[in-house]
Amino acid sequence: MSTKRRTGRVRATYAFIKAHGEEYTTETMCRVLGVAPGGYYEWLKHPLSNRAVEDARLLRLIRASFTASHGIYGAPRVFLDLREAGEACSKHRVARLMREASLRALHSYRVRRQSAGKPAILIPNLLQRQFTATRANKVWVTDITYIRTWQGWLYLAVVLDLFSRKIVGWATSPTIHREVVLNAVLMAVRQRRPRGTLIHSDQGTQYGSDAWRRFCRSNRLEPSMSRKGNCWDNAVAESFFSSLKKERIKKQIYKNRELARADVAEYINTFYNATRRHSHLGGVSPDQFEAAHKPRRERLH
């Protein structure tokens, strides 16, 4: 038997003796259970080891990080939170404490994927699954999803910068007309003022319209389009929607569209962009990543 298991059994025996102290004498129980009375009395003075006390302290910090992430952080991201706070513990210790406390990160939904599709006809696929950008506003991706409410569907369009994975524009609408897409990109354009930015979408009718192409030309955007029926060509946008539904919506049905929109706004602006740790970015948020990679002249100002 390992030392850890033996120590655990001894402590369990001491706890049993303490619980039945009014029924039998301590000496009798120690003799029957095969433990030394001196060890039991010492345990009464210090029932928890120094390591157990430290584990309890760390677990409180782990719970705070886990709760602040809305239950989506696993051990690697919680470990980064603790390290940033100055704690000198290992990732394996964090994983063990989370496992013992039944703190499990939420997992994504399973989605059926199609592995192949026909080439785009209206607009060529210029992105070609190159999901890493070397600077901000070089490549954006955009897509639409739907959110359930008791009033009906709420459609959400987003624009995501591949450099920092930041949502730079978004809009909602009770209908899936092209205006929701144009409003999302208009927000991105006003905030970022792009010049020659590649913007990639799927083959939805909103992105194949004349209004979409005219909008792109007038705002110095170069459109790119996925192959038909191939969601992997726009995988980063799909991944964001998966995170949103896993981490915030969680299969609920909102009472009305207004509540749904407010919750999405809080998720994007307060959590996803500002504080959520992204493994692709080295464990920092999109806002932190962009701040760290601003040109030196911008940081000085």
C-alpha cells in the first residue's frame, strides 16, 4: 500500500475514533483498530497536515477562478490564473484538486461535419484555411448563428479578427436578412478602419448578394468565400459560436430577444474579448494580446 493511501486510512481511523468517543474509551478503540493512542492525540491537535491545509487554500483560489470563467476553465487555464496571481503550484496539483472537488470544465456540443464540398462559384476561397494572421485587421472571418427565445429566433452575426481572435463587430436581428450581416461588419469597419482586409465567409445568401460585394468594395474589404457545404473552411467562426453556446447559452431558451441580446453582449464585451483566456494566444485574452502587440509608437501614446 502506498504511503498516501496508508496515511488516508489512518486519518479515517482517527476520525472514526473521534466520532464514537462517547460510546467507547479511546484506548480500547485504538487497540482494536490497531493505531497508537499517541498518534490519535497528536492528530486531534493537528487534524490536517500542512499540505492538506495548503490544498484547501489553493482549492478556494481554484474555485474562484473556475466560477469567474462561468465554469469553462479546465486545469490549464486555472493554472495560468493562479500563476498570474503569484501562486507557485504545479499544473498537475491544480488538476488533482479540481478532480477531487468535481470541478469539470464544460465540453463542446458534438456537431456533424461534412469533410468536403464543391468550390465556391461567386467568390473564390482566398483564405484557404490559413487561420493565422501576422497583424491586426489583416484577415477577418464572419458568420451567422441563431439563438432560441420564446419570442422566436434571434440571429447573431459576428466578425472575428484572426490575429487576436477578437470579436470586432457583431449584430443581432429577429430575421436573417442581409442587414444583420452588414450591421456587424459596419461595426467592425467603424472601430478598426481596415485597409485591404480580407474578409472570409461561408456561402450564405447574405454574403453572395450584390449589396455585400458593393459594401466590401466601398470599405476596402476583399471578400473570400468557403467552398459549398464545407464548414471547416470557416472553422474559427464556427469555433466561436461553439464556445458561446457551450459557455453562456448552455441549451437554454431565453424569455425574449432583448434578454438574449443583452446576455450575448455581456459575453462578447465583458468576458470573451476582455478576460477569457485563449490557448491559441498563449493563455491571454484578445484584448491583452492586442495590447501586447501594438506598435511601439502606439504604446508610447
